[in-house]
Amino acid sequence: MATIFSGMQPTGELHLGNYLGALRQWVELGRSGEHEGIYCVVDCHAFTAPYDAKTFPSRVFETALTFLAGGLADQDATVFVQSDVPEHMELAWYLSCVAPMGELGRMTQFKEKSEQHKTAVNAGLFTYPILMAADILLYKATLVPVGHDQIQHLEFARDCARHFNHRFGKEVFPEPKPHPLTLRIRGTDGNEKMSKSRGNAIGLLEPEAAIWKKLKGAFTDPERTTRDKPGRPEICNIFTMHGAVTPAEKVKQIDADCRSAAIGCGDCKKMLAESLEVELVPIRARAAELRAHPERVTTALAEGAAKCRTIAQKTMVEVKDAAGVRGSKSKP
Ligand code: TYM
């Protein structure tokens, strides 16, 4: 059975981009029953940017809760927190010794993030893709569902697998394949990416009224300056979201009505708010239930960590064996 691995940063409140672009697809992939799914709250990756240590635990908890409420609880998926499995950091070191420096320097996310956190550029931000490669390779995952912004990191993980296997002449790691998630949700301000740090995000668990307030002011087609001007759904973020949550027949109608100016952006947003409610009501209910029983989240995480540690320790034995690392068992 192929293993799927994916991860998400513990931003606390996941947004519609995280959900529609990734989490919902993870749940979708799991439905086939053909894969073993492992999903990680990557708290150690979050150390690369400044954060408040006091609120960090609740961010990690909320992220895990949202994974479960978003649909992973109904599946046989494994959910865990990265720092519970120290082998991630251990493997990252071994991989850093086969990882090509030049490629790290070319990572778009490193360039963007070091621009964003100019005063806090640390080595971890630079070696971030190595830890990500370790996350994936530790479980010998062959399928990695990620959005477009993570594809470059995934190619890097493939290179790490290839370099390690080649250096030690053993097929320790299979090459992970990306399962590209093509949906890109832009920010309410029209920015390329909806992201909490850019302040342009709609939270997955926000109440209906708060979502509507954000949708009302959200960026659409900049050329549709008046109600009677025809719109271009293909460049509109509201239409992209309709494609994800509104029934196909209705999406077709919205497409035609926008192009002919039969509906305005306000009408279109109202319909989106309705579709989102259908999608989000059960998620909110599951989240409320989990919040009332936090032990369900912590138990799932503890069980997930125990299972992952067993797999990770087995892989590390193979890694060290291939690399001739025997520690105190080294013989003359
Ligand atoms: P992160 O936490 O930034 O995002 C998690 C997932 O959500 C997708 N995503 C989006 N998709 C569509 N529209 C958006 N606006 C949007 N924003 C985020 C991302 O593409 C991603 O799939 N480095 C990773 C986490 C990670 C990981 C891993 C992923 C660490 N180790 C191993 C896969 C495998 C990250 O920061 O994702």
C-alpha cells in the first residue's frame, strides 16, 4: 500500500486556502482506501519564523483539531506533531550531508521568506527544505499532495533521496512523487496567495457573519468597475472558490451570468457564502465537539506519534546501516 505524507505549518487557524487547496484533497485521496495517509503538524518548521512561545502550543493544538474536524477523523489516517518524532531532525542531518547547496539557494520560498523576515533570516530558513525532505523520506512516502508553492521543495526531496541512495549504493529511499494540488486560493486583497501572515485570509472556522464581512470586501475582477460591465470569471478568486464548493451546474450558470453581467459581484459573493456554509457547517460542528473533548485530539496525536516513531526508528536503522554508522557498536 503506497504511503501518502503531507504536512502543514501550525498557523492555528487554517484558512480556506489550506482547506480547499490541501486538507480537503487529503481527505478526498483517503476515500479511495488505496493509501496509508500520514499527516503532520510541522511545528519544527515553524521555528524558522519568529513566533510567540506562549501561544505556540494552542496553535499546534488548533491545527491538529482542524485536521481532524476537516475530515481526517473519519478516516484511518495518522495525524501527529513533528516534534514528537525526533528522527525527523536526525534524518535531516544525514540528508544535509548529501543535499546540494546550490539548489537550496535557488528555493523561491527561501527568497520570499528571507525578504519577509529581513531581520530574522536564520540558517533554519535556508535548510528548511532538508527537514521537509526528512519528513517525507522517513516514512518512505511515495505520494505527496502539496500545492504549487511546495512543488520545488518536493523536487528537492527527490534529489536528496537520489543522492543518498547513490552515495551509499543502496535503495534506502523510494523517490517521492508529487500529487500536485492545482487549486490556488488568492487572498481577499487579490494577492497571489491567501496566507495568514499576509492578513488576507478567511479562516476555515470563522463564523458565517465574519466570513461574509470578508467576502463582501474581497477583490474580484479589477476591470469590473461597475455592475453592468461583463466580468472574467477565469481571473476571479471568487469564481475559483465557487469551482471548489458550488455544484457544477450552478458554477456553469455563474460563469455565463458573470460574462453577460446578468449578475454582479455582490450576487456572486452571496452565492459563494451560501455554498461555503454548506461545506463549513459540519466542519464547525465537528470542531466544536472536539473542543469540548480535547482529549480526543491529544489521544489521536499521541497514538499517531507512537505509530510514526516505530516507522521512523526502523528507517533510521536502515539509514545508519547504509551509511556505516554503528556508534559504540563500531568494530576494529
Ligand atoms: P503550508 O503550511 O504553507 O501549507 C500547507 C498546504 O496548504 C497549501 N496552501 C494553499 N493551497 C492553495 N491556496 C493557498 N492560498 C494555499 N496556502 C497554502 C500548501 O500548498 C500546502 O500544501 N513546507 C510546507 C509544510 C511541510 C510539508 C512537509 C508538506 C513540511 N513538511 C512534507 C508536505 C510534505 C508548508 O509550509 O506548507
